[in-house]
Amino acid sequence: MIGTFVNVGTIIVGSLIGGLFKKIMSDRVNDALFIAMGLAAFGLGINAVVQNMPNSQYPVLFIVSLALGGAVGTILKLQDRVDSITKKKGKEDARLGEGIVTGCLLFCIGTLSILGPVQSALYQDHTFLFTNATLDLVTAMVLASTYGAGMCLAAAVLFCWQGGIYGLTLLLGNFITDTMMCELGIVGGFLIAMSGIGILGLKDCRTVNFLPALIVPPVWCIIAAHIF
């Protein structure tokens, strides 16, 4: 787990550094950064979809995932629960909630962040996680310069994500297949793009309600591997 602890630490450090920059920037600069983050998130999301879609073994799985995930998240009122926490303290905290969701998706949905814990658990090889930590340090600084030092809360989500993969790998071995990575990348790409659309103010996609969609591809791939 040392790789995960390092990854978590870099997000916290990056968030604190970025938070300091935010305090000295003007409102016009902050607005420009929001536009930049929205465009970046949208572009990264679309790129993930375009890269993985041609390799998909289940072309309609992402549709089912988004539909089921959105329905479950709406029934559970996930977005409303997050909003009730962040909006109590005003607009700035509401934006922080939006930033944390975006950060969690960027930190967690990636090859290094998913395969890193697997390599760590099976071979005690932390190379992927150390590399991911370096990338997340920069990403956290940029996000925190836009949303504030509260972005360090995303580190807790990353710890649970990578810790869960690490634990499952110890129990089940390398259960993550190329197909699973591909399908998860497509769904994750759509969610990141949705987050970007929300940041740009084009449409409130209520991205949090769709987070359960990330559960569908791994579950389906595990079931399919034992049936077909």
C-alpha cells in the first residue's frame, strides 16, 4: 500500500499548494481557470471514450451502465445529498463539491490508478502508483488553484478506490482484464465529459447521480467471464 499512500500524499500536497495560489488570484483569473478546467475535463473525457470505444467487446454496455447508474443514483438522490452538504455554506462551497467530483474522476479513472494497486498487491511493484502520484500532484495543484485547498478531500476517495482494488487483488488475484479496463474507460470518459459540461455551465448533468454507472462494467465483465 506504500504506493497508494504516496499517491494520497501528493494529492494533499498539491491541493494545499494550489489553494495558496487561489487566495492571491483575482476573480477574473479564477473565472478563466473555471473555463480552462471545464474544457480540459470535457476534452479528457471525450478522448477516453474515443480511445476505448473501438476496442469495446460489449458496444452497448456503456449505454446500459449510464442508464442503470443514472437511475440508481437518482433514486438514491446522490446529487441532492452532495448539494445539501456543499451549498449550505454558499456558492464557493458548491463549486468545491463540483471540483471534488471532477477530481475524483480524474484521479481514479485511469490505467495507472487502476493497474497500480494490482501491481503493488501481486508483485510489490509500485512504479505505476509512483508515476500516477507525480501526475496527480500537478493535477491537484491545478484543480486546487481553481476550487481551493478543499480538493484534498478527493485524496480520501482515491485511498478507498485504490485500497479496494488492492484488497480485492489480494483475495482474487489479477481480476482486472483488458476488457474491463476498456469498458470502464468508456463509462468513466462519459462521466468526466459530463463533469466538464457542468463546469462550463452548459448543462447541469447532475454527474454525481451517474457515479453508480462505474460499478456496472466490472460486475458485468466478472459475470461474463464465468458464463461465456
